[in-house]
Amino acid sequence: MHRVKVRVVEDALDANNTIARANRQDFDRAGVTVVNLMSAPGAGKTALLERVLADTGDVRIGVLEGDVEGSLDAERLASLHVPVVQLNTGAGFGGECHLDANMVRSALGSLPLADIDMLIIENVGNLVCPAEFRVGEDVRAMVCSVAEGEDKPLKYPLMFRACELAIVNKIDLLPHTDVDLDTLLGNLHAVHPGIEQLLTSARTGEGVDALRDWLLVRASRSEAHAVA
Amino acid sequence: MHRVKVRVVEDALDANNTIARANRQDFDRAGVTVVNLMSAPGAGKTALLERVLADTGDVRIGVLEGDVEGSLDAERLASLHVPVVQLNTGAGFGGECHLDANMVRSALGSLPLADIDMLIIENVGNLVCPAEFRVGEDVRAMVCSVAEGEDKPLKYPLMFRACELAIVNKIDLLPHTDVDLDTLLGNLHAVHPGIEQLLTSARTGEGVDALRDWLLVRASRSEAHAVA
């Protein structure tokens, strides 16, 4: 029984990867860089995006907003006049705890790919399963709130290993917690040596410019690629 | 295809419920009250348990510690000289993002049921899937950190609806965030009218006595049941 179960899981991931590659081809063809943005619930993905998207110069960024239910975050971002498409895993996808390639594919028709340079996919808040499913993204980034404690890289290593960038957010709370930033960063680099890191506070705005720059550099790389 | 997928999911949940009932019978026979404790990653489950378990009088409490990987939390609690059994979903269970009844059943032989009055099952940190799987518990409780924001009941309603108790933790951080406690509690009661709530800070100890009392009352009820 156990062997059968394992094989089924592998088959499902293979199907996901096949669809992810198809998504990636469509994104590449449109010259759109795609970021898969992940975190635990309440780490501050949307609050950071509100700050970043307030001014992206002539780089056009769209958002695919993944949630189990509701459209609270999509409404927050749409008020910034960026194109936002809501994808609910609770409607037709069984309330899944992550986005997969097929869900993203189902939203492709609603995304204005010809009018954007970068798509940020805000995944469902979860430190486990989203890391297991490629969705056709170029790069994976995750937000880790200091309020979650120092030990999260050790407890959820797959997520921290899967991402090219770790955004350590809510650093304004550090003086009000027992969390030691050096210990947190030490755990991060023990799990994923060489991972890029940014320290941010969506509340005070600290580090937001650096995060915006990190994103815009990647958006322009893709643009160059599409032209060539 | 979609209909088949739905049926398979229902079958899996039925199997889970069957095993959960078997677990429950074993717990009842031993006179052990079981609490399924859930939260997002880093909400403070273990820190609260450290406070609560430091003094439970003559009520004997054991812990089943669920994590994807590692035994950091189990080691923290074992230092309090309470019986702790580690259950890793990454070892043999495919890295699942939640505990299910079969995983808990696999740990039954390691649990000193005859020597405890209450078992607290600390689930994997995740606000989605743990709420979907009964494991044989008497009661479900969840921890929600104020640092996660006001909107989490609206975004993860199944978890908040599944639980009899919501523990709103890290209230010492309230003055340092933009979170409005009344809005958070309003969202909580909009999603689950009548849910019990406790306000706690594992850091300052505020509300920990009330949480301990809440647990001990339930442990003694079960004892009376086992004697009768």
C-alpha cells in the first residue's frame, strides 16, 4: 500500500511540473517575469506589496492573489490601480492549502500578460505545501516575520531551501520580542547557505526600496530577453 | 475527472474519521482527555505550553508533538519533565502539512496513556489542512498571534470554525502593531459566533492561568468519566 501511495504522489507532482512548464512558456513568450511569493499566514506579503507597488516607475507589475477564501488582499492591492486577479482554492479546488500549476493555468486567461512586465503570485499563507509545487515562476521568494520566532528555518526547511530570496519582515518588532536576529539569520543560512536576504518592515517602510529594486532588476532582465 | 477527484477526497476523509473514532475509543478507555492544538507557524503554541505545563498540580499532561521535521519543540517541553512523543510528518508520511488520525494512531504505542490525564496534540503549524482532519480529540483549540493581523479569521474561516477555543496570543505586541484587537475579535466572532476566547501572552505570562484552568477543567471531566 505504501509503495502505491508514494507512486501516486510522484505522478501528481510530475503532472504539476508538466503544467508548470507550459505556464512558464506562456510567461516567457509574453516577456513576463514571474515571482512566486510565499510565507506563513500573516507574515506581511500583502503589506509589503502595497508598499512596493505604490511606485514601480515604468515597470508594470500585476498580481495573482491566491487565497483559500475571500478577496481581501486583492481588494487592497487593486486600490493601487495595478491589475489583480483573485484565485480562490476554496472555489473548485477543494480548499487546497497551496497554489499548483493547474490553478495558475486556470487564471492565465484572466491575466493581462501583454500589459505587464512582471507577475507576482501571492501564494496561500502556508510554510509547507506551496514549496512543493512549481507554478511556472522564474523565481521564488518568501517572507518570514520575526514575530514567528528564530526557529522557523529549522522547522520548515523545504520552504527556506526552495526560495532564492528570504525577506525577513516586521523587523520593527524586534525590540519588543525575545527573538535574536543573528540567531534567526544563522538558522536561515544553515538551512540554505547563500540564500539572498532582505530585512524589511512594511510598517515603517524600512528595506522596502531594496525589495523593490530586487524585483525591478528581475523584471528588466525578462524584458531584455523578450526583445532579444 | 473532477467528480472522481472529489470522491477520492471524500473517501480519504471517511477513512480518517474511522481511524479517528478508533483513537477516540482508546483515549476514552484510558480516561485521557485529548486536545488538538493548532495554529499558523510561530503563533506560540509551544511557548504557551511551556508556561502551562510548568505547573499543572496533580493533573498529569502529556504532549504529542507534530512537526514536519526535527524535534526542537519536543526537546523544549521534555525539559519540563512531561512525557513528550515526537511525530514527524516528514519521516514516512511524505512531509504532510498536518497530522491525521493514522499518524496519531501510529504514535499510540509510544504514548503513556495509563500515566496521563490529558494529551495535548500540538499539530503542524498551518491554518488550513489541520482543521480538516479529526485525530480522535475531544476538543480543538487554536492559537492566533496578534502579529498575524486582524483578518486571519476571514481568510482561514474553516480553522476558526473548527475550534471550540481561540487563544489570541502575543497581546504584549499590540501597542507595537497597527492591529486593532476589537476588529480582530469582531472578525473571530463573525466567523464563529460563540467561540470561547482567551487573551494571552506567553512572553509576559498574561492569561496563562486562565488557559491552564480551561485545560484542567476538561482534564478532570474526563477523569470523572473514566471512573464512572
